Amino acid sequence: MELEDIRRRIAAAEQAAGRTAGSVTLIAVSKVQPAERVEAVLNAGQRIFGENYVQEAQGKWPGWRNRFDGVSVHMIGPLQSNKAKAAVQLFDAIHTLDRISLARKLAAQIAEQGKKPELFIQVNTGEEPQKAGVLADDLPGFLASCRELGLSVQGLMCIPPESEDPVPHFRMLRRLARDNGLAGLSMGMSADFETAIAEGATHVRVGSAIFGARNYS
């Protein structure tokens, strides 16, 4: 199945880049995918999944967690501040921390619930006005504010502009992570995850290459 092909390609990309085998985490992006496709991937042994919408994830993952051990669900879409409580309840990692209002809400919920999801700051490397994310110049100050709130940030995330070569954006993210003492790099999707691995990605977010095209209707 497609999952096995993606796993082989990740392993080959790790080896080609001189990376340790298994150093890249595959996040299978299951948003808007039919239940039978997701269950097929669960049955094939994949346990880390990515979702874009809190409400959709609430509707399907509690049931699958009861049936499959070791499931980890990552929030990879924009997160509204008023969904912080549900996000901390549901997600094992949040890749889209991008503003102080959300940081405050997450800090309060993490303290209240006693949970510690992995946190990644989304960086708008292309400075696209329609896209979420902290600007590169604002990252050090924002990260300091997050740390003052008691948040433990593991890494950075980016989504390069569709029309551009992703390599400069991946390299920018890697440099920003290094300069700010962060180890995690959530970057690379179905079309460019091998390139992202060559540039240091620790987490790749692959959806359609595993599940097939999404039907938003």
C-alpha cells in the first residue's frame, strides 16, 4: 500500500542525508479522509496522525484510540484560541502556535488539565499575508513570551509558498531553530518531504500520498 512506499522513501531519504534511521517522524494527515481509508492505515501499523480541525478530530479519534493502542494525534491546522481547551484535551502535539493570545490560552489549559502536548511555533517563512505564522524577525520575542508563560516549545513548523522552491524556506526554518535552541523541525508534505528530510526535518506531514486525494464535498 501507499504507506509502505512512503516509509521506504523516508528511510531512503534519511540514509541519503546521512541521518539516523528512524529519526524522522511520519505524520499521516488524515483530515477529511473517509473512515475506511484511515482504518486501513491504522491496521497497517501507523499510529501518528495529523488533523486540521478540532471538531472533526473530536468526532473520530476518541473511538479509534479505544480500539488501537499507541495512537498520537497532532494538530497541524490553524487553531482558534477558543478551541484551546479541546485542543489540549485531544492532541498530543500542536504544530500551529502562532500568537500570544493562543499561547496564554494553551498555558492556562495545560496547567489546568495537567497535560503537556508537544508545541511547535508556526513560522510564516514566505511572509504571506493570508497565511498564519509568526514572522521570522518576531520569533525570538514570541518564543521568549511563550517560555515566560511556562510553555515548553519543542520546535518550529512552516508551510512554504506553493509557487516557490521550498528549499530556502526549509533552510530558514532550520537556521531559526538552531539560533533559538530548538530541535524540532516540522516541515515537508506529500510533494516535498524527501527534500525536507535532506534539509533536516524531524517531522513530515504526508496526506494525499498515503490516503489518496481528498474529497471536500
